[in-house]
Amino acid sequence: MSPTASPGHPSGISERHGLFSTDDSVCLGMLRTFQARLCVLMGKLLGRARRYDSALGYFRHASDLHPESVAVQCWIGWAYQQLENHTEALAAFERALQLKPSSAYAHAQMGRSFAFLGHYRQAVDELLRASRIDPQYRTRREYLLALGSAHSHLQLMTESVAAYEEAYRLFPSDAEVVYHYGWALCTSKRFTDAERLLRGAVSLDAKSADAHYNLGVALGAQDKWKEAAREFQETIILNPMRSDAHCGLGAAYKELEQFSEAANSLKEAIRLSPDDPDAYAQIGVVYSELGQWQSAVETGKRLRQLMPDHEIGYWIMSSAYAEMERYAEAIEVTEANLEHNPNSSPAIEGLGYIYLKSGRFAEAIPVYKRAIDAHPGAAYLHTLLTSLDDSFAKELQERIRAKSPDTGASHLTC
């Protein structure tokens, strides 16, 4: 007997077989879903091969086939992140959240992209939303590192340290985790703890220039300058183009009173980073120690261009002018400093010193009184002012006249 044809289909194949259902829309929908899954699979394989442009093409095709898939939108966002197009990544994750507002993954990845774009407040908000939806995120390495980084950019170092500390508790042998925890401690001025963590980071990854550099910073902050110099040297070996390492090495040499070596390192820092005020500030002091007063003056001028309201440039210039006995210029620069920093004790005391050095004792007295008003507890200022009474000032004048009758008297006004 011949098979009886099914009344629902001319071929006699029953609708129960699914794929060959008489409902063409169901058949087409299943086919499109299957094709979308194949596209996602191809995208993943290409992503593993770091062919992110090609992977993105497959993910976008999957989205065309299955636009309601949250996973596909997240894969598109991921691909854009790998291509460092975080604006498009955010748009993809937003589409995912429109489809599923409770997607912890989409919130977490939005947080990462916000951080890359410099929107750290939004980054923290999204990362915390992800962990509220899925508390397991609080145990994930990438989540904790991203949260710690975003907090640090907001200057919320207590929160940053807490995030990195939790990452360290969970991943104590991870070089990147150990480094970031040490960095956060160093930034928080917990230098002893930072030294311990950063030594650990260096032992885990001896080729980490960042770990060596920040270990040098932590050591220098504890006046361990020889060890700090070694770490900065190691940083330079690993990355000769790091101007901050050359600057750190110059600062270490300066503290070790190796001023010629300090000058050489700081010159290299300035060559690599011509607008770095830290390098200019350090080399200005070094020039003063070497007695290269005109170079110190030029350095001070450059600092005033870079930081017009900061007093270090004024201080370097005025000190150099005073040592060259160019007192009028020293006074002019110091008074300009006081216009920007009227309550600066170093500037006030510096002006008094210039008046004393130039023999203008009467003018030094009110300046030191002003310094005492600013810091009434400074005993050395009281002692200095007491020694500047009229009789002592006159005696000093006579001594100067006796030693240099032609030049000393021209500066005396008492």
C-alpha cells in the first residue's frame, strides 16, 4: 500500500517534523536564528585571532538576522572595544540594555568604555550597577581593576585602594594586580606598604617599567635614594624614552649630592619632555648647587612660563639673582612672586634675606615682622628679628664700610 498523504502537506510529511512546517514564518525564523548563531561563532573565532574588523562584520550581520538578541549586541560592543571605538561600543551596550535592563555584563562593559573615554563618574556608576545585579562581579579581576582605576581618576583614593586591595586578596600572584595595588598605596602616600607591594610586583614581572619606576618613587619618598636611583636606572634600561624616569634619576642624584650626574639626567628628561615643570624645578635647584647662576635664572624663567602662579620659578630666579648680587632684580622677582602668592612664607623670608644680603637692614626688619605675623611660632624668626635692632644694624653697616668703602655704602639705607 502506498503511504497515505498527510492532509496538511502535499508531500505527506507531518507538521510535527518542525523544520518543514507549513508555517513558513516559523521556518524562516528558525533559519535566521541558526544563521545568526553561525555568524556569532565566526565572529568569536575571528576575535580570538585578533581580526576584530572581520569579527565585527559577522556580529553586525548576526544583529541584522536577529536584532532582538542581547548577546549579539554585547558582542558588537566587545568588538568595538577591541578596536578602541568606545563611542560605538557604548551605543551597542545601550541597545543591549534596552533589550534587557538587568544585563550585568552590559553595565560592566559600559563602565569600561566610559572609563576609556574619560567619563569616570559614569564609569563608577555603571560598574557598581553591574555588581548590584550580579554580586559575582565583585570577585572578578577585570571588574576590580576597572573600578580601582576609575576611582583613582576621581581622586577617590580610599575607594581605589579598597578595590585594588580586594583584587590582591583574590589574586595575590597576579603581577598586574599587585602592581596596581602598590601604585595606589604609593599615590596615597603609604610608602612603606607601597614598597612592599611594588617589590612583589617587580619579582613577579621584572620587565615591568611601571613597577620599577613606582618602586623608585616609594623608595625616594623614604629617603632611600641609592635604592631609588637603581630602580630609576632599571626603568630607563627597560624604556629609555621615559622622561619621568630620567627626572626621577636626576632627583635621586641631586639628593645624593651628585650634581653633575643630576644635571645630565635632568637635561635628558627635558629633551624628552620639553614642557615638564618637574624636570625644570629639579634642574633649577641643581644649577644653583653647581653655582651656575645664569642657567638657574633661565630655568626659573621657563618655569614661570609653564606655571605662572607657582612660586618655584620665582624662588629659583630670585635666589640666583641674589647670589650674583643683582639685588634689584632679585627684589623685583620676589615682589612679583608675592603678588601671586601674598602669604608665601618662603617668598617673604626670601625678600628679607635679599635685603640683609644687600645691606638694607632697615627694610629687612618690617619684612621679617611680616613673616612672624604669618608664622608667630617660628622661633628662629624672632631670634633673627631681635638681632636686627638699630645698634646691631649700625654695627654691621660700619663693618661693611670698613671692608668695602666704595661699593658697600651704596646699598646702605639705615
